Amino acid sequence: MTFKLVIRCVLKKPGWISLLFIWLLLIPTGICWAQEGRGPVYVVQPGDTLWTIAQRFGVSVDVLASYNGINDPGQLSADAELIIPGLTGLSGILTTQNVGYGETLRSLSRRYQTSEKLLARLNHIVSPNELYAGIELILPQSSQVQAGKERVAVGAGNSLLEMAVLERANPWALLKANSLRGIWAAIPGDILRVPGGADDEGPGALPQTITGIQVGPLPITQGKTVIFRVEAPANLSLSGSFTGHELHFFELGAGHYVALQGVHALTEPGFYSVTLQGLLPDGTKFDFSQLVYVRDGGYPYDPPLVVDPATIDPAVTKPEDEQWAALVTPVTAQRYWNGKFQTPSPLGLEYGFPSLFGNRRAYNGGTYDRFHGGLDMYGDTGTEILAPAAGQVVFTGLLTVRGNAISIDHGWGVYTGFMHLSEIKVAVGDKVEPGQLIGLAGGTGRVSGPHLHFEVWVGGVQVDPLDWLMQEYP
């Protein structure tokens, strides 16, 4: 807080000095009424540009540059102080903080001891839905030191006074810290912050027994695999949904729950809800939903392809697609794989790929309403194809579009597919290990030449296989 500026503001009305000092000490915001038209100040961070700062604060680049006397935006340097126009009546130092999943405007107000009204004004928030996971929240800098108060949920039938006794807290301090208008204002299930409690950086809108939630990587991208992590006590019953798909959580170590879900490559960019429900070991239920942003994957458009008309006939493709989708829908509780997937082609990653995942496609003069659902890998007829990870074979057979094909279940809703093979070397029910021979590359099905079409499915959705070859999940 800038005390010199505050004192000047106070001294303008001497009769109110005592009252205003008490109010300022009890409700620190890091922002005071400005003088002489000077707006609040933002300290430029490494990687900032004038454009990104203007976007963040909802002002035009030209106005921001003019207000700060900037003639060359390229000369903007880290640690420079920019006055932010348009926030009439406010001054002080502003900073930004990424909002994680599990927060609301109310929970952030309580975490940072800054009023909801001020947070909404600084961030141009009109609707609570605008506070999506991953957004950069603008905060008064002095609010940062207020983070870390312990969370506690208001129990059914508990009054605020009873909560204060249970938490050994001053009831009036509890009122102030949570912006409550009276001891009657706390409702069952509300998550309060206890002044003087232990440091607590967990999701502010969820019960204190949930110590962490991560959704990402953010922003979420079409065609990618999303990891959902929850840190909570053992024996937690947890479920959820995202883009119309049920989330299946599995315990990965004590108190660490994980769900994996693919994002369809044709998902319309925009905001989608991630909903979590659970039952804590003590019988407490929770239900929370927050938006995340799904962005365009930037997939290119392949040149129009000419293929056998029979292989794009909906009477053929629809039932085959439904059959394949049904194979990869069941979720096996056992996780077979460990670490990164190995390349299924001995040619490996160094030779490149004839076609990447997600490329938009049109056939025989039709529209670009399809996408490439896998990763094409080089391989002449007879090239050995290897299992990329441990799993169990759930399909082998000849299909019109996919040709000779294999599907392997790796557990937790993760499947791989291998298509256009000349020969199949495994049978349904076989358990396979990484690097095991499963078939030979070929040119069966809808192809223009011999190669391997390699797919990865997560939660019933095709995702970019290259990610699974380049990094470890979860």
C-alpha cells in the first residue's frame, strides 16, 4: 500500500481522519483513490508486449502508447512502469496471476482480501462465467501477501459463531476476511478463509481436504490429451465430465487421482465446462464446474484426395466407424503402459511422416469436413510393426476403410490402432509387451500406397499420436 498517497487523500477531509484510517487498516486493497488523473501502474514482465498488455487490460494499443508517451513499442523493456488508462479513480501497482481450476470470483476475493467488485472492475468481468481456468487475473500487488489463509467449509447446521469456536478464530475477523455482512450470511457448503490459519494454496472454492487440482495443459487444444489431476485423501469417490465425455479417475499413488481425456480434433473453439463431483471419506459431497478454453489446433488442409468411391460411401464408413468407436469405448481399470510409447515403426521418428494427425481432408471433390485421425508412418509392404506399449489386443480383422487392422487396449481408456497392414501377427485376447511384433505394414483399405496408419484414442476420442511418442502420460 502506498501510504504517502493515502495520507494525502485522507488529509483533504480532516474530520474523517480517524474513521478512514480504521477503514483502510481493516480493508487493505492496495488501491486508493487517485489524484491528478494518474491511473494505476503495471510493471512490465519479461515476455510482455504492448499488444498483450493492452489486451490484458482492455484498452487499445494506441491509447496505451499515447498515455505513456511511447513512440516505439519495440523499445518496451521489462520492469518499466506503464500507467493503465480507463480505470478512473484508482491508483497503485497492478500485477497479474493465472487463475487455476477450482476458483470463483468469491474464492479469489477471499484469498487475496480484495473485494469482488474491485476484482470485477479491474478485469472487466460482467458474468461469473468469464472467470475461466487459465485466465490472467489482474490484482493489486499488495493483495499477493494476503494469500495462504486456511480454507474451511461451513458444515450443515453450523452457525458462523460455531465455526469461529471450532477454528479458534475471532468471529468478527472471520466476517471481515470473507466479506460477510453478518453472522447469518454463511451458508452450508460455503468455503471460508480463516485468518491466521495455516498456509493453504488449494482450490479456494472446494473443500479443504482437496489440496490441489490441475487441468491442462492450458489452454486446451483441439486433438490433444488433457490430464486432470486431483490431490485428495484416499478412498475419494470422484467423477466428472468434459465436452460431453465422462471423466474416469484412477488413483495413481496415495491421494493422487488422474483422469485422461482426448479433445476431438473438430471441436469448435470456445469455452467448455469441466465438471467435477465427489464424495469425501467423511460423507461430504461436492459439485463444481468451471469453464476452460479450447483453442484451434492450427491443422493444415491437405490437397483434395481421390479414392475409391466405395471407401467414402456413408453406407460403408458409418457402420465401420461405429464398430471401431465401440471397440475403444470401454475403460479398463488396470493401467498396462508405463512411460512414453515406443514408435511402432522401426523407421522411427527421424524419417518424418507422410501425413500428420488432424490435417483437414476432402475426398473426390467433396468438402473439408473430415480430418486425418492418426499419424502416417513410412513402411513398405512387409515392414515389421511393433507394439508401442504393453496392453491387450481387442480387435484384429479386415475392414473396408482401415484394411487389415489391430486395436490394443492399454488401460484407463487408452487404445492404439494399426491399419492398412499386409499381415496380422496377433489375435484377440493376446497380451503384448513394448516392442513385440504385431503385424506387417501394407497397403490394404483406403490408401494410395503402403504405409502404417497409427492411431491413439483417449476417452473414446482420437488424439495426436505424436504427443504419446514424445512425452510421458500421465
